[in-house]
Amino acid sequence: EKVLKTGEAFNFNKEVSDMAHMLSTMSGRAAIGSGHGTTRHLVNVLNNGFFSIRTNLGRFLTPVELMSRNPRVRREAWRNFGSFIFIIGGILLLGEKVGLWKVEKDPRSADFMKVRIGGIRIDPWGGYQQFATFYRRIVPIVGGESINSETGAKYEIDPIGAAARFTRSKASPLAALVADYWTGKTFLGDKVNPSDAKQWAERVVPFMPMSIYDAWYAGGPANAAIVALPAAGGMGTAAYGFSPKQMSARYHEEIQFYEALP
């Protein structure tokens, strides 16, 4: 029991509603309007342009819950988000300490707080890491530069360009296809080639098998096996930047071919 102060009121229904809103936002089910009628159709339309709009909107709006006007919701949001960061971060740093992997600690890098095993990157943050990197790029907190995660080269941040690239990275497969042919380049900057089977595969094949294939192609079967388990668990994975000794023979031949071009 809690005795209210003179003039203080407590609305049970509003408390439950505020708490439910916080939980839905932080669990990737952000509310868009009332969820009925026109709003429901709006969600369907947005999903045609963006990949999983409610999940990404939830990730984007989570910081708002940390500043909620409801002190009980605000306290619970900090508790949830704090435990999430400390548990995942603790596991990453402990794994690095015992030599299982490396962790990028420079917030200027796109690999910030990701697991790195050779040329493999594993993101266990459920999409939040991407938004943390995005926020840092549009409102720089460590200077106005970023670091290329593959070469280590430093470059100046263009906030408008960073926002445009981030928005494009969240496009649905259909919208991404339209953007590719409109700009003439893929999201990674490669020239659009309608006869390139790999470009089509990257547009339509689910993330998990594509991640495993990329790891196998770049680093061989052992690296594909490392990627398979976290990818199956829904973690983001990427494979690039292997050393010559780590490269698969096929990938090594491709690199040599491009390096030999004038």
C-alpha cells in the first residue's frame, strides 16, 4: 500500500496503459495510432516501403520511454534497458577477456560493441546497435568523424548523407529494388547489374542463409559454421575483411582479379 500525498491522484487505467506502451515500444511492437481502421491500413502501406516498420519504430522511440513523464514507467524503462545493456555488454567483454573473440570499443566504428572473430562480425543487440551508431553519426558525441570498419580509415561524417543511407538500409525488398534501379547502385555502392545472380539473391534470400553463404564464400566452411548458430538465433552477422590466410580460395581469386584491373 502507498498513501498518496494531499492533492495527488492515481489513475490505474492510465498507469497500465503507459506501462503497456513502454513494453510494446521496447519489445519491437511500437504502436502506430489506435491500431484500428485507417491506422491499420497505414501500417500495411508503410510495411511495403520499410522492413518491419513497427520493430524499427520501436527501436527508434525507445529513448523516449527513458524520459517518460510517468516516473514509474521511466524507472522501469531504465531498469529494463540498463539490465539489457549490462548483461549483453558483460558477456561480450567477458568473452573477449578469455580470448573467445574481440570487441570493437571505439564508438566511431560501425562495429562498435560487436563480436569480431577474424572477418566475422556478430551483432547480439537486436537492432539497437544500429540505432546507437546512427544517433552518434547525426549528433556526433566523439568528434565529427567515423571509422571504416574494414580498413580503419577515418572520414568526416555527413549527417544528411548518414540519415539517407540509414533510411535506405531499412527499406523493404521491393523499395530497395526500386532504389537500386533509380540510383543505378546497390546499397553497398556496387553498380546495378540485372544479370548478377548474387545481387538478386541479396534482395530476395532470407538473411540467415545469405549470411552463412557470405561467410563460406569469403572465409570457407569453418567461418560459415561460426555464423550459422548466431544467425539462426536472429543475431545480425556479416563476413568481410578477412586476412589473406583466412580467405577462401574462391574469394582470394576474386580479390586478386579485381586488384589486377587497371
